[in-house]
Amino acid sequence: MDRMASSMKQVPNPLPKVLSRRGVGGGMEAAERESFERTQTVSINKAINTQEVAVKEKHARTCILGTHHEKGAQTFWSVVNRLPLSSNAVLCWKFCHVFHKLLRDGHPNVLKDSLRYKNELSDMSRMWGHLSEGYGQLCSIYLKLLRTKMEYHTKNPRFPGNLQMSDRQLDEAGESDVNNFFQLTVEMFDYLECELNLFQTVFNSLDMSRSVSVTTAGQCRLAPLIQVILDCSHLYDYTVKLLFKLHSCLPADTLQGHRDRFMEQFTKLKDLFYRSSNLQYFKRLIQIPQLPENPPNFLRASALSEHISPVVVIPAEASSPDSEPVLEKDDLMDMDASQQNSFDSKFDDIFGSSSSSDPFNFNSQNGVNKDEKDHLIDQLYREINGLKAQLENMKTESQRAVLQLKGRISELEAELAEQQHLRQQAADESEFLRTELDELKKKREDTEKAQRSLTEIERKAQANEQRYSKLKEKYSELVQSHADLLRKNAEVTKQVSVARQAQADLEREKKELEDSFQRISDQAQRKTQEQTEVLESLKQELATSKQELQIVQGSLESSAQSEAKWTAQIAELEKERGSLVNAVARREEELSALREQLEYTQRQLSSAQESICQLAKDQRKMLLTESRRAAEQVVQEALRQFDEPSLFSCAGSADHLLSKVRSVSSCIEQLEKSWSQYLACPEDISGLLHSVTLLAHLTSDTIVHGSTTCLRAPPEPADSLTEACKQYGRETLLYLAFLEEEGTLENADSTAMRSCLTRITAIGEELLPRGLDIKQEELGDLVDKEMAATSAAIETATARIEEMLSKSRAGDTGVKLEVNERILGSCTSLMQAIQVLIVASKELQREIVESGRGTASPKEFYAKNSRWTEGLISASKAVGWGATVMVDAADLVVQGRGKFEELMVCSREIAASTAQLVAASKVKADKDSPNLAQLQQASRGVNQATAAVVASTISGKSQIEDTDNMDFSSMTLTQIKRQEMDSQREVSERET
């Protein structure tokens, strides 16, 4: 955007060709240096003088080029120091203007060369501040601004003098530090505050009730504001961007002071830009941007995309009229003589000379005498002049085309920059939305993770239950194995007992055998061997029995060890089973808690849904109640307007009233349908709210148009219509009251309302204009007669105003003469605007008749469209009558025997009558017709002229009644806008 602005306003190349191989500050030759200083001195003295006129652009441009030539401002200050700036305020004011231009467009070293004079500027500012009149305060504030500008650029060397920077350069100026951006914003606020103070002071010093922008004194004060506007546009743009950047880094409470200060400066700058754009002086020199209706919302980051940088456009041809070359009278005479001589020589070369000795003399050979030759020369002169005029026209057209193309290029560049800015903002917003989407995805993943965790817990609980079942089965197997082992142990113990019993039996048998051996030892020796063999066999059996006993004992010991091992395993299993039982218990408790939390959440959700349903139901009832109350207020306001005097100057028509009645009848039927649908489905309330609101506004329009129709009706129908409208309003209020509760549906009867509408319709039809009094074939002639009579009435009124103005100038003086001139001048402008409107209306009517009559004649067309024709006739009569009455009122006011209010009422009545004429003229017109656009433009001119009459009347009244010194600079503009808005409102009502 900054690059586009710099391309729109290009300062001419300030670097002329170097006159020598070395610069002025180095080894410039003495002659060239002396010539340069003399040229600069003359230009500076011409630019800064005591004449109260604006600084000429060509002198200021020469000063700027001089600073680039010598790469500094030494020559400028050497000349300025010799000027009596402390003794002449106008001289000091023009010095400030030129110095401001040098700081903006001069060489960068101008700032360095000027810093040594900063204290002198401050002293001069304090000195001029003691002078409260004339240019004293202006010079004081301007010097403060220049000192602030120098200090700002010294602290922030990245900012050029003209303040043109790109967004990247602006970011680099803050060095990516929020503290630097914070301090930079404060300094910009101080800088902009000084600019606005000078802006406001210059406007306060002007009498805005006069055309000050076309006087030399006014232009002298307004000229420096062009530099101020250029500075303010950049400072406003940069503060907006920096505030958005700060709000993205700091809390909103911390920046409350910044926002308050910005709001104050935004309001001032918007008002000053608007007031400047209305001055004629600026319209040809600069295109002032308009700030948005509402300030940016820094609390919403996406609002940065809605910000459009203000662009100040300085047209190339509007730099200054004095910069164009001017041909003096003698030069023109010399040029004509040279052209004449050149043409004569060319003529002689082609046709021969006129001397008698010339063999190609036409006088002797061709019989062409001198008069014919002069005639031929004159004819050729005329052809040459025609060709010159065509050439000049072609040059002018080509220049205009080039300017238009340049303007279009600038607009396209502006649109491109804006689109790039919007694209960047869209990218930032997309990044922000992407971040929010990532956060939502993260939250969703956390939710899914929690859900998965709950599922995992449930799965683990099921796994633990399965594991517990398996462990229980394993434990049962272990118990069964332990029982088997116990049974085996019992069997082994039994075998051991049997073995022990067998050993005891063996010992007893041994003892018995020993006893038997002792008993039979004495018996026969022959049985000894037998006994020995028996003994040996018994010993062998005994050894075998011992071995079996040892085997049984080993088996018993291994069984005991196995039993201990199984006992340890069973103990470990019992311990693990206990831990598993505890874990299962804990999981069951967690699962129970989660189930309880789930049930609690479900209950809360159900309660919230019930609350939302109940709240929605209450909100629907509240919306219906508030809509009904708003409708009642609209109807009551319409009933109260019956006694308002503002309606007396705005008369209505019966056909318009009947159209309103038909609209109300349709709306009542739709309201009854919507009410039935609402009772069947309470969620569908939009149709009912729309019908209630529409009924209120249509009822209000019907009552208001009924009251305005009474103004043109006879007394008896007017009274009947007034009573019918009031009764209809009361019945409408009763009907709206029955819509309070559902139970009163059977009482909401629209019969009374329809009866009142029927009565209003009957009265309106009686008041319809009857076209039978005039023969159909006479309507066309009557339209032309009435339009001609209206034009004659306007011309007569204009002549009377001129006569009154002449008498006032001859007999009045002072304030009274000034007031009379202002009022009569505005009345003359109004008459001229009405005359333009009548001409445009005639052209549009002619176009309508030609496009719609086909093969019929204009009279037949008027007769066929009699209602439209009667509207034209009525509107024309109203315009002519209003002009006559307004001139009478102005005559009484000028003579001092009339009231200013009568003149204001008459001017408003004329505006309303012209609006009626516009509405009647464009009923049958094509919306794309250029004549219709011209008529609408003329209508706006009448509105503005009416507002000017009212404003001049109010100003004159105040000036006569109050002789104190009052400042009309803001009051007159405000009153003009207010009156213009009132006129436009009345015109809109009439057109509707």
C-alpha cells in the first residue's frame, strides 16, 4: 500500500544534472556556486515573503531541488537567518510551510543541518504564543509541530521525512521488541496530536460561513494543511497496525490508555478530513481519503483484515497553476507575425510572388486579382486555425486519456495492494484457525485417549477376572494334587508300619527260633546242619527284609521333601491369589467410581438439556412479548403524531393510502396463519415475529398517511378519516394485547380491525381525484401549460429576488445587508436548482411519452394515463405555488416585517413539492434512463439548495438577534447537514 501511495504522489526528480565534476560542498567553481546561491536566494525570498498569499509551488520546488543539489540546507538557513521572522507573522507562517516541505521532500541532511536551530524555533514559538490574534497562535503551534517532527525523526532515523514505509520496514523499526513498539506508538500519538492541533487551529481561525477557500488570505492559511494531511494519513495507518500488533502480544487492559487516545484522535481526524474534503481549494489540489464510519476493533484480531490504509492522491496536473509556462501578449504578437511571414513565404513558393515581373504572376496569366488572393489567404488561415483547434483538442483528449489511464493504474495498484493485504490477513486468519483446529484435535485426542483408557481399564478388569478364574482352577488342581499326595503319604506310612510289624514279627520269630534252637540243640546233632541251612536262609531273608526297609525309608524321606515343596508352592499361590483379589477389588472400585461419574454426567446432561429447552421456551415467549410491546409502541407513536405540527407541510394522496390499507389486510391474514402455526409448533416463532413487526409498521404507515391525506381532504371526510384511523389504531392495540398468552387465542379477533380498514377504504375511495372534470383530450395540453406556467413562475420569482437584492443593497448596510444578501442569494440558488429540475422533468416526460405511446399521439398517451397525468399537473401547480409563496415570505423578511420561520417552512414545502414532481415523473421511467439519472441529480441539487436556504435563514436570524461574537464555523455546517437530512427524509417519504 505504501509503495502504491508513493507511486501516486511522485516528487519530481530532485537531482538535476551536476554542473561540475565536484559538488557545491566540495570544489564547485566559484561562478557556479555564486549562481546557485543567487538562484536559491531569489527562490527562497519569493517563497517566503510578507504577502498574505499561498506559497507558490514552483518556488518551493526550487528550494527542494536546491537541498538535493548541495546535499543539505546550508543555503536555506543562511538566507532565512536574515529574514525578520520574529516581527512578521505572515513571514514566519510561510517560513514554516516551506521548512515543512523541506523536511518532507528535501535531502535527508536537511534534518541534520536544522537541528542546531531547534532551540531558536522553540523560543520563537513561545514568543508568537503570546499573540492571540491573526497568525500568532498559528505560527506558535506550527513551530511546535516542526520541532516535534525533528525530534521524532532524530529518535527514529528509519522513518523518512515523508513517512512512507512498507509493512516490513515498519516491523524492522521496532526491532521485533514489544517494548520498542509500545514506545513507538506513544511517540506517534504525540506526533499526530501536534498535527491535529495545527489542523484544528487553522479551521477555527477561518470564517467557514464564507467561501474562504477561494480568497488569497484563506488559501495562505489552508496551503500548509496539504503537508499535514499527508503526514496524518501515514501516522493513522501506522498507529492502527502497531496497535493490532501490540494487542496480539499484550493484555487488553494494559493497552486501555492507547485505545482511549486512539479513539480521541480518530474522531478528530475523521471530522477534519471530512471538513477539508468539502473545501473548494483542496478539491483541485489533493484527493483527501475518508476514514471508516467506525474505528477498528483492536480486541478482534481478524479486524485487521478490514483495515484499509488511507491513500492521499495528488493529481499530476493539480500541482500548481503557476508552474505552467505563460505566454505574454508581445510573444503572441511575435508568434503571429512570424507565422504570417512564414505562411507568406510558403505561399509565394507555391503560387509565385505578386510582383509584375514574376513570370508566374497570377494577376497577368490566370486572371486572379488581389481580392481573390486575399480571399484565398483568409480561407487558408481559417483552415489552419481549424486544424490547430483540432490538434489542440486531440492533445487535450490524449492528455485526459493519459490522466484517466494513470488514475486507473493507481486504482488498480491500490486494489492490488488491498488484495495482497487481504490475502495476508486471510493467511494469518487461516493460521489462527489452523492453530485452533490443532487444539481441537488435541482435545479430541485427549478425549479419545481417556475413552481408550476407560476401555483398557474395563479390558484389564475382564482379563483379571479371567485370570482369577484360571488361578481358581489352578488352585483347585493344586488342592486335588495335595490330596493325592496325602493319600500316597498315608499308603507309604501304612507300608512302613507293615514293614515295622514284619520286623517285629521277625525278631519275635528269631527269638522263638533261638529258643527252639536252644531247645533242640540238645536233641539231635544230625539236625544241626538242617538248622544251619535254615538259619542261613533266614539270614538271607532278614537281609532282604532290611534292604526293603531301607528302600521304604528312602521313599518316605523323598515323600516328605516333596510334601514340603508343594506346601511352599501352595503358600506362594495363596499369596499371589490374595494380591490378585486385592487388585480385582481395586479395579472393581475404580470401575464403580467411573460408572457413578458416568451416571452423574448423564444426569447433568439431561438436566442441562431440560434447562436449555425451558430457556428456549422462555426466550421465545420473551421475544414474542418484546415484539408485541415494540409493535404497540410503533402504533402508539403513530397515533401521537396526529397532533404533530411537522406533518402540516407534508400532504399525502388517497391512492397511496388505499395501497397501504391493502398491504395491512394481507398482513393481518398472514399474522393469523403465523399465530396458528406457532400454537401448533412453538419452536417455529420466526414467522409470527415477522408478521407482528410488519403489522406494526404497516399500521403506523397507514395511520400516518391517513393523517397526511386529511390535509388535502374536505373538512367532513377529513374528520371521518381521522376518527377511522384513530379507531383502527386502538383496535390494533387491543388485538396485539390478546397475543400475550396462548389461552387468549379465541379472543384475538380481527373483525374490528377489518371493519376499520373497510371504513378507511371507503373514505379513501371518495377522496380519489376525479379526472372527469377535465376532458381527456385536454390533459396533454394542460400538462404542457402547467409546466410552462411553473417555469414562468420560477423566472418571475428569480426576477423578484434580484429586484429585492438590489433594493437591499441600496437601502441597507452592515449586518442586515450581509444577512439579506446571504438569504436572497440562497433563494436565487434554489430557484435556479428548481429551474434545472423542471427542464430535466420535461426531458424525462418527453422520453416516457415517446417510448410508451406507440402509434398514438402524445395527447392520447396523456389521456390513456390520466391518473399519472393528473399527478404531474398537481405537482407542477404545487411547485409554482411554493415558489411564489417563498418569494413573498423572503420579501417580508428582507423588509423586516416577516418571520424567518415562514421562509424556512416555504423552502421545505418547495422541496416536498419538487419531490412530488420527481416521484410523478419517474413512475413510468426506465430505471437505466440517463434522463432519470439527470432528474435525480437535479432533485439532489434542490435538496442542497433548500438546506442552504434554511441554514442561511437560521444564521441570519441568529446574527441579527445576537450581536455577540459567535463562531459559526461548526454551527453552520451542522445545520446545513441537518436540514439536508430533513429534506432528504421528506423527499424519501414523498417519493415512497
